[in-house]
Amino acid sequence: MGSSLAIPALTKDLVRVLIDADSISRRVDELAHQINDAYANIEGRLILVGVLKGSFILTADLCRKLTIPHVVDFIALSSYSGDRTSGNVRLLMDTRENMEDKHVLIIEDILDSGYTLDYLIRNFKARKPASVKTLVLLDKPDRHTVPVEIDYQGFTIPDVWVVGYGLDYNERYRTLPYIAEMYPQE
Ligand code: 5GP
Ligand code: MG
């Protein structure tokens, strides 16, 4: 009793808080409103597909702010070794829902080179859904290599490595409540 919630302090490799928890929460609210409106009158089901692992917190927060019927699914991909893209996307775990005639909304933590989303959009379109749209919380425009269409976007950020709110560095910092810029030191 009486103790405040412990927010992890910045460590030596976290340079600064780029987006604080309140700002993230307000933006996710706004995005949820937009999605509630956009999908209010659709025929058929809305499937949210969170891209693991980075989008698990975003997906959980967003789906609880939706007032329209939806189902939640996940897919796991890997394209990275270390902190830079290889452009080589691997499917580690597929979705479970049948997408035929359904509206698919991909929930991605961050758009960097664009390889991951480009792969996912093409892969999902081949499954004959009614529509495929994308929501990206963070966008690094300076890093785009493949053009990708984003339907809902949270924040634009500079070309720095960020962690927190689902995003990691070698599995560390994923559960920070804010998004921080980091410089790997080891
Ligand atoms: P892309 O295929 O667009 O190059 O990369 C997208 C994926 O790269 C994201 O889903 C994320 O997993 C990873 N990624 C890109 N930039 C960052 C970053 O700054 N921090 C973290 N933690 N992951 C990133
Ligand atoms: Mg990701």
C-alpha cells in the first residue's frame, strides 16, 4: 500500500524517452476510433493480425478499445539478425483464422525497410480476403526500401533504434511502458 507503480528507470543504453506512455495511449485511442468508424458497416468479419513478437502489447491495447466485432489472430515472422534487416522474411508461425472474405487489419509495431509488411500484404492478399489494411504504430520514413501502403499510423520517428512497448533489443526492454531510443553498448 502507498507504493507507486515502479516505472523502470532509463539505463545507460537508453538515451531518452521518445514517446511516453500517455502519448502512446492517447494515440492508440485515436486509432481505435478511426477503426471503429471505418469498419462500422462492413459485411463479414474483421480480423486483427498482430505481428509477433513486437506488436503484442499494441494489439492487446488496441483491441480492447474497439467497440466493433472483431477477432484477434497473430503471426510470427523473423527478418532480423542483430539490429538490421536482411530483407529475408521467414514465416515462423502462421495465423489460424481463415481469411477468405474477411477484412484483415495487420497490426505492426514499426515500419523500417518495409520488407516485412510487403511480404505480409502479398501473402494475405493471396488468401482472398475482402480487404487487407495496415496499422503501424511507428514509421521510420528515412529507412523505407520497399514502398508499402500504410492505412493507420501512430507516429513518425527518426532513424534510431527504439525499444519498449513491445519492441526489444535482443529480447530486452520489451515491457517498458514507453518507447525509448537506445544505443547498444555491448
Ligand atoms: P522491416 O521489415 O520494415 O525492415 O522491419 C520491420 C521489423 O523490424 C519490425 O517489425 C521490428 O521487428 C524490426 N525493427 C525495425 N526497426 C526497429 C527498431 O528501431 N527497434 C526494434 N526493436 N525493432 C525494429
Ligand atoms: Mg515486428
